[in-house]
Amino acid sequence: MREPDVAEVLKGSARIALEVEPPFHSYIFVERSARKCKELEALKAEYPARAERIHIEKADASVFLAEWCNQIDRRRSRAVVFLDPFGMQVEWSLLETLAATQAVDLWLLVPLGMGPNRLMTRDDLPPEEWANKLTRFFGSDEWRSRFYRPRAQPDLFGESSPVEKNAGFEGLADYFVNRLKEIFPGVAENPLVQRNSRNSPMFLLCFATANPKPSTKKAALDIAKHLLKER
């Protein structure tokens, strides 16, 4: 997708959910911004037949979802979670919590191009603050050895750092999908790359299901793989 299209996805995800037929039993929209909560309230008014099912929470989505996961009854409940952070707010610990429910299908918009790829400095390991953020995002510090290699030769001035970046969007995408497979029973292997107006990859739309039942997992993955086919 181009940059304007990405904006439309972010803007329209709540509306898309409300227009799904048959409807969900309940909708929970979590937004930290008071202004955006008001926009969601206005959107709620557009769907009076579903208004009683719509719940708007002004909260940090990561905190709210962690608490919500602890309350879900996996024997009776099923849910679809759509996480569309603009930055790297979704840390690996939350994904582990969602996977542990065994009751969630997850759609995750991963900001690989505008997040991890930019934090990974080219000519040396990133500063400690950025490195810690990357570790929380990937759930491991394996990124250090996977995406940095010993420098082959010094720079023009005869000086150099011991390592250099060896990562591109494709490598980051493969790594992230494989990390998802370590915690979710089913992960779609054809995530959708979303690009900006300069054709640079920015986001990766991923799908994972926490339900371990083979027939249910297969059905969810078949649907997701079809939806993720680039058009």
C-alpha cells in the first residue's frame, strides 16, 4: 500500500470491524488519545443498532490488553484483536500474553520500516536506549548477532567500529514472522507489505492465531492467507 492507503487503513479499521457481517457480539476500541476517543464516540452514533455492543476505553492498549487477556475464558470466548500501532508501542511480552490465551486471532500491523529498521544504525550497534527498545520489541537480543556483522574493512580514515548493519526490510520481516511462529500455533506465511509513496516498505501486516485446535487453526489461516494476497 502507498502512504495515503496506510493512513486510510489506520483511520478506517474501527469502521471496517463494525461493518463485518454477521456482527461480533461485542466491540472494544482502545485509544489513549482523548480526541480520538471522541471520534470513536461519533462513529458509535453512526451504528445505533450496534451501539450497545460497542465499548470505548481510554487507555494504553498494551496495559488494557494484558489485563483483558488475564480475564478471558478460553473455553467460552473467542476474539479477534487488531493492533495497529504507529510506532513500536507493542512489545513482545504483550504478544506472548495474547498467544497464551489460546482464544485470540491476531492481526498485527508491524512498523518494521519506520521502527526497527530506523533504530538499527548502519555503522555501529545502536545506542543503549535504542538497543533496549529493539530487544523489548523482538523479545530477544538475538537481533544483535543476526543483523550486525563484523566490519570487513576500515573506513577511509583507517578507523571503524567493529560491526556494521546487515539488515534490510525483507530480512527483518522473515525474522519477525519466524519469531511469531515460536509463540503462536499458526502464523500466515504471506504477510502483506505496505509501502509509502516512494515505494519504500513501511509496515508488515501479519496474522497469527492462538487457537491450537488443528481444524480451527487451519480454517483461520486459510482465510487470512487469502485476505493477505496482494492485489
